[in-house]
Amino acid sequence: MPMPAPILFRLSPLALLGVTLPVAAADPSPGQDLKATIVLNGFPCDQVVNSKRNADSDYTAACKDGNRYRVFVDSTGRVIVKKL
């Protein structure tokens, strides 16, 4: 009776190399990014319900609580949040 192959030889070659299928990363939505930016800058926002891209790195966001903000990057590269 033949001896069973050691476990190492029974694994697939792909498993040995650690190759896996690509898994789509759950990137945050623009609304989640805007909400985080607003909150981290000290303004209240429970959920972004509407956002509009005004220009490159310039957005208008409306929160569920009724607050509206302009979120943009100024000429020095700093993120600015202004309540509208």
C-alpha cells in the first residue's frame, strides 16, 4: 500500500506561493470622506446626504442635520471647511 504524501505535497502550488484572488477593498465613499473631514475640523455632521464637486479638491456638502459646508484645499495645501 503506498504511503500518503506529506501534507506539504498535497497543497496546491498556488497556496504554497500565497497567491490569492484579488479582493476589492471597501473604499470609503466621497460622502464618508467629506463627513470625516467636516467632523475632524470641529463641525457637526451626522451624515452627508448630498455633495457636489465644484472643482478639483472643492466640494459642497449637505448634512442630514441641515448644515451645509464647503470643503476645499487652499493654495497652501491645507484643507478648509467653511459653513455655508
